[in-house]
Amino acid sequence: MNITRHEHPASPSDPGFALVEAEAALWRGVVVDMFGDEDLADGPLARWSEGSRPSYFQHVRYAARTDDGRVVGVGTLELPQRDNLHRAGMSIVVDPAFRHAGVGTSLHAAMLDEARRGGRRTFEAFTWEPLEPTGPRRLSGVEGDGVIDPDGEPAAFLLGLGYRLVQVETLSGLDLPAQADLDRDVAEARAVVPEEYSLVQWRGVTPAEWRSDMAELQVAMSTDVPMGDADAEPSVVDPERVRSADESFLAGGRDLLFTAARHDPTGRLVAFTRLVHEQGRPVADQWETLVVQAHRGHGLGLLTKTANHAAVPEAWPDVRRLITGNASENRWMLAINRRLGYRPVAACGWFEHRLETP
């Protein structure tokens, strides 16, 4: 078995893109085997785009190959460059036929060594989990009531390397209702929101006039949402980073649909939600929903989500389903999702490993 290091390919036409394609195929197999569909899988172009902004996030891949050159495992190391410089993200996927043979451990060791040389001391990784643990034991996060099976392959692997479970996220799915039902949901949500708030919607890159507000909202996303006791610092976001992130999504074959709430007396955006759609797929991802603390309690979370849902059929006629994830302790947002018809379908484990510091 050979472990080799690879820089992130500069473009999809770079020969190194073949490794991204191999990684995406391995992860697709994991998702299909566990859940029976590809709703939670990302295509290779989307995966590539996540590392296409090295000034914000540096991506390095390690490949495990057999002697005949077959890729049987891929590890991706993500190194933030603007904030959280003490952290590193780890992603490891191994061909089922080569598991329990030290491939994952070797990939992790190579990435850990590089990250430590760069001064990183906190490492994170995520696992896909069935909605209900299949084994007799249960492992809970620091907060919330979400649980996973500590003896399942993904969790057992990370626990054996010294990681601990920080948080369990509930993944939920929604079969998109008819347009009339979507419009009704918006009207009902709008009826209870004070008149001083109006809605702003856009698709794709955030308009220049809203980038400063969106930068502040993105910072709030890194501080105001439940994160267990993760060793994370607030994000550093400015208007240029907002633009860059949006453009990277589009470069990865993904489209964006935003709905924000504007506080008319001040002219500021005080809430937003975002949907992400990878071209050619019948599913869209419900990403962030946030209301700043000073404007909570007015129904803005429900209003922005329902309005964004109602815009989907016209923006993306091929989308039939929505998926989303919420921290198990985020009861407020989970309750909104249940009200809209989302049903739990899977779980996600957020693991963290902290090295001792001097």
C-alpha cells in the first residue's frame, strides 16, 4: 500500500482532478450503502470547489493506492487560513474491501503529521450515522439528546484515534409540497411578522449592496448557533469573502437561493436562509438559517424559510426534495422544520480531537 500527498488541483482539467473523482465515488458508495440513495453525496466538481479558494481554506489530499495503482482510500486535510488557525478538518474514506487493514489509520497519520507541523492542535471529523443506533450502546454529544452507535465503524475508528463526540446533528428530509401549499405557508408565516420587516431574495452571488450585512450574519452563524463545546473561534468574514464563497459554489456546479429579512427602519438584513442545489440532482440542501439575537421572537426564521421554499419550483424545476441538518439541541429550528413537514432521516456525528498544548 502506497500513501502519496497531492496538492489541490488548480482546475477540473488538471490531471489531479481524477483523485477528486475517485474520492467522490468512494463517498457516494458510503452514502448509498447506508441510506439507499445519493441525497447526501456531493459530486466531484462540488468537492473540488470547496478547496478552490486556498487563501481561505487550503486543501491537501492523501491517496492510498495498491501496488497496481488503484485508489482504495482518500484523505482530505482542510486548513483554514483566515481564522481558526489552530484547527484542521479531516475527511477519510476507504474502499469497503480494504477496511480494517490500516488504510484509514495510515491516511490519518499522514494528515495529522502535516497539520501538526503547521501548528494545528485541534482536529475535527464528521461521520454519517443511521437515524437510530443499531447496536446496544449509545454515545451522546456534549449537549442535546442526539445519540449514535459508538461501535459503528465510523465512530469506532475515530474514538480509537482519540477523538470525542462533540455534537450529534439530525438530518431531515422534505418532499417539496405543491406550489399552492408553499404559498399558503408563506402567507401564514407573514401574518404574524411585524410590518417593519420585509423580504429580500436573490439567486447566485450576493448583490454588492448586501455583502456587508451578509458578512456580519455569517460571523453570527459562527457564534450564535449551538456548537457543543467545540474548540472554535468566530469566523472572520468581510464582503469580499462573501463574494468569493458564492462564486466558488457556482464554479462547483451549484446554485444558491437566498431569502433575507430586512429591518426597514434601519435598512439592515437581520435574518437569512440559504438553499444550495447541485445541478442535475433532484434534491437541494437547506443550509443556514439565522436570526440575529436582537430580532428573535418575531417569526423571521419561519418566514424566511417558507419564502425560500416557495421560490424553489421556479428557480429549480427539477428539485423534488430538500434536506437539512440541525444540532440535536437546536429545538427551536427542529420545531420549525417539523412544522414545515421535514422528517428525520439520518444523523451526523461531529468529532473533535485536541492535542495537549504547552
